[in-house]
Amino acid sequence: MERNDIKTIAITDIGSKGEGIGRVENFVVFVDNCLPGDICEIKILKMKKSYAYGKLVKVITPSVHRVQSPCAVSDKCGGCAFLHMDYEAQLKLKENKVRESLKRLGGFDDVNMLPIEPMNTPKAYRNKAQIPVRQESGRIKIGYYAKNSHRVIENEGCYIQTDIVEEVVGIVRDYMIENGVTAYDEEKMLGMVRHIVVRSAFGTGEVMVVLVLNAKYKTMPKNHARLIESLAQIDGMKSICFNYNNESTNVVMGEKNEFVWGDEYIIDRLGEFGIKISPHSFYQINPAQTLKIYEYARDFAEISKDDVVIDAYCGTGTIGLFFAKAAARVYGIESSPYAVNDAILTAEVNGANNIEFILGKAEEKIYEFVNKDIQVDIVVVDPPRKGCDMKFLEAVVKLQPKKIAYISCNPDTLARDLKFLAEYGYEIRLLKSFDMFCHTVHVECVVLLQRKEHAELLDFKHFASHVTFEDEGEKARNKVLICKSKHRTRVEYTLKTSNAPIGVATYSTQDILPDNLRALLPSPDELARIVGAFDDDAVGSLGLGINDGDISEE
């Protein structure tokens, strides 16, 4: 088989990016716009050692799940992968993806998975559009990127966007042509208009438009007042903003916003709550499914009035609002200052006085709770696609919350993180998938984990696996510190020559010491002698306190 060959292929599977997979002459071949059950004629585009990429020429025999795409450019545009697949088949595919990831990457064979939650109407569901504006072949092109490229595919009436988006695009396009305003050229980094961003509040009807401009140009776009006047006529328009971006980057917006008409934010309603949205806000793009997800997460967690909750990767704090209604206290942790500002304003709007927002990385700020020995009952996480940082997960198991509610948009990183938590005493009680991103390869999951009734060893690596000792006597010359507090007990092994703990065990004070840790600990007398060999200054340098009466095997 060679490049440009025309071949017939039977498609048997779907890849992670939505491409069809089949075999030709013992080569695995990936072909876009194909479904399992299709028999297709393809052209070989690229050859590797054991696999190849092909382009669909025609469908010879269609799959029983193939339908006519409602979008004229779905075979070219990179936005949707499955508009040519019936919706029920999409749902089944996503459920299977979650199940397969849990088994392959997490080792979970028997998870209590509830049926996937579909969308009632999987059309025009997105509340945000980021539309590139480009100068190509001497003309302005406004649309969406082709798959795996930055080539713009023009699309009038995107199936998953609202009609307002098309109205905004039409106004901006006409304005640019009439006034000679240039579009951005990525290679040359020239041209005025880079992106159009449209945000819609489905609960209130409010609309925000952000025009992302090339910051190299020191002046406003020519006759920009006419553009503003036209956009302001759109029903629900509440905010028009110019954003300035001078970077050669895939990040759409720059740091600087200039509000040229209306308010600096729009307000949406999600369930009973009002949500403030600014240009940089992270806010889930499918509000109908988002409401279901947050309600499920809250109900799964069975919050009590005394519970203290950490909402990590909290964004604008929307999940925290749902938990704060029933909890004693909620702490939101978020690294984006824009999001934290929005979260604070949103909490004020909703009278949520029991939420506190902390600016910083979740994997760093959560250690403030560990170090201060703050009891945390529930941890909620909604991380980006890369999943949770390992330092963050290590801190979670040290805090030992009763429950963890994990919201994920990536089954692979979810399975990886669940495997870690399972190894340290947490078990999956419930898992439910949601079709948040209809007609794409992506799927959202909510998982409830609960700490086992008798907590097993949560975080402990015996120092002998890291250090080679000359003789048994060396063991007695290393620090073994046990710190007890009201809520938990901490055991640290630290080399005499280093202040860095090389082994840590954390478990609830009321729990029995795990057998595997008990077997590794010195006897009570030996432990007391080891600890007693170090003066208070040495102990204090580690930030650890010791209660002599608590130095024991249990």
C-alpha cells in the first residue's frame, strides 16, 4: 500500500478524536467522517510503519447509525465529530468510552454507572462562541477552524450555536468590508480583527460581544462607532467590549479589556442562582446540562449543615453556590484572578455569606488546610482536561474528607485520578455521564467517592524502599514522628540528614492503625527513644508538634 492509493475499507471502531478505524493490508487506517459499520472507498494520505491516514472518497455501504448531517460543512469543520451519527448511537459511544477508560486506565471492572444523561434538544446549546477572523487569499474569512489546522471554514448557521452568533458575525463582516478594516494574518501577525467572542445568558437573554483586536495597532478600528451602534440593536445586548491581544498564541483573548458600550458583565440564571459573567469568565458552555450536573453532584454528596467543603478549580464559583446552600462553609480555590473576582461578585449577588474564595493554584493552596489541620468533610473538584495535579490529590488524601465529588470532562485523566484515590482508601459509590458537548467526542462525568468506613493506609511509602541502609542501626538514627490532633494522626519518617519527609501516613484518629503500617513501625519503647533523641529545635524546624502521651502504636 502506498500514498494516494484508492482502497476499500470496513470501519470497525471509533478513535479518540472521532475518526473511523479499519484495516487495510494489515495496516490500521484512520479516516475522518466514517462510522463503525461503514464500508467506504478511501484515499491513503499518509503512511507510517504500522498505520496510515486516509480520506473518505465515498460511502459504499452506510452504517445503520449514519444520518444526513444537518450542517453543510461538518465534514470539513473541526467543531463537531458526530453530526453524521444518530444521537442514540452517540450516547452509547460515550458511555462505552467512559467504561473503557475506567477499566483500561483505572483497573475498575464493576463501577456503579447510571445511564448517561442526554440533552432534550441537542441543538444550539452553546452559550459561548469564539470565532476566528482571518485574512486568507486576499479576503476576509470568518468561521471555525478546520480539524487539526488553523484554516478557517466559513459556516453560516452553525448547528450547535445560537442564531445570535450568526447575527453578530454578519454585522462585523459587513462593517469590516464597508470600512476597509483588516482581518488578522497569523503568519505576519498583521491585521486588526483577530476573533469575535459572543456570550449569551440563556436564563436571562442577555448578550455580550467581545471584539479581539491586534494590540499592535494603537488606534481604534475605523468608524467603530457605527459597529457599536449596529451591535447595540441586537435583542438582549448588554455589553460590548474591545479586547487587545498582541501575542502569537492560541489563547484567544489578551489581558486588556476596554468596555465601549453597556455593562462590564452579563448575568445568567442557573437554577435559583444569578451568575455574573465577564469577558474572561470560565462558565460551562451548556447551561441546561450544567444545571443537571451540579444538582447531581450536590445530591450525590448528601451535604449536612455542619459540613465544610472545598471547591477546587472553582472557576466563577457556580458549583460552590449549590453546595453552600446546605453546607456550613465552602472554600473555593481558583488560579484565575478574573474568575475569583467574578466568583466574589456572584456570591454577593446571591447572598452566599458562607463562601470564601482563595486565589492560587489548587495544588498549592490546599496545603494551607493540611498544615492548619482544618477538618474538611467534602472536596469537590472540576479540573481542566489534564485532570488533577498529583500534589493536589496527595493533599486530599491527607485531609481525609468523607466524600469527594469529582466532575470531569476527560474520562482518561478521570480514570487515572480515581485509581490513585482508590489506592488510598476511597471507593466509587456512583458515576453518571452527561452529554454536555453534543455531537463532539467529549463527555462529562460526575463521580462520588466515599472514604471506606475503616480507612486504610492513605499515604505512606516506607523509607526502606527509598534509602539503602548500611545496617539495622541506621533505622534507629532516623526520625519517626507521630503528630496527633483532634481529627487525624500523621506519621512522618525523615532522614537525619534531610528535613524532607520521605514517608508520610495520614489516618483518622478514631481509626485503627492499619496492619501494614503497624508492622513497619518500631516498638513503642524504640519509637519513644528515636523521637527523644532529637531536641525541640530539630522537631520545630519540621513544623511538627509531638504530644508525648500520643507516641504509641495506635
